[in-house]
Amino acid sequence: MLLDPLADKLMVTTAFILLVAYNPGVMKPWIAVLVIGREFLVSGLRSIASSEGFTIQASDLGKLKTVIQIVAVVAAILNHRWDYWYIGWFPIGVHLLAMTATYWMTVVSIISAVDYFVGFWNKIDHASTGKRRSSSVLSRKKPSPTPTISSPS
């Protein structure tokens, strides 16, 4: 349960580092750094959330990012060998597909990272507001009675 997400991050990291060397025309180093950084930042957010007692579920944007990531990696690998794929008589430019998928993956990665941060921030803010309310109610001392001065009669 703990090693599966880590293995996924290591696999993604390895794929992008190798693609920078294998096909630098498609996978630019700054894209690899951005995507790898996003993966580990989201993992860090999930770890912090877990230590605070709540979970951050995979969003639809995160799932879309994963699908586009797979398409980008496969297209970048295939682009190293082929220029075009022919479906019937219709040619598909592999380089164009690889570049499009890579840049879409970059954009969706940034948007999904922001989405995770906003969700995390809202949960942390909500949890801390609840703690502040409960701690202020519990820590409130009863006011001590005001001393009365009695005059001797």
C-alpha cells in the first residue's frame, strides 16, 4: 500500500529522465523537471494530509494527466524510430502526436497540481478552523468573581 505510489513515481521519474536523453526533441528537460516535481509535491501533500488524519483522493484531472502522460511517453519512444504511422492511406505524424501529448501533459500537470493544492489547503484550513474553535471553547476559563469590598460597619 505504501510502496505502490512510490514505485509509480519512480517509474515516471525514470521514464522522463531517460526520454530527455533518448528523444530530446520531444521531451525537453524543463518539462521533465516540472512533471517530476509535480509528482513528488503531490505525494508530499498526500503524506502531510495523511499525518493530519485525512486523505486526498485522486482527482479526475490527475487521472486525465496520467492517461496523457502514458500517451506522451509512448509517442516519444515511438517517435525516435518512426516519422509517420499509416492508418489505411492516412498518415499520422508521430512527432506531432508526441509534441502535442507532451505539451498537453505539461498543462494538465500544472492544472491538476493547483487543484490538489487548493483541495489540500481547503481541508487544512477547515481542520485548523475547527481546532481553533474547539480549543478556544475548551481553554476558556470561567471568569473569577469580582471581589467585593465591604466597609466595616
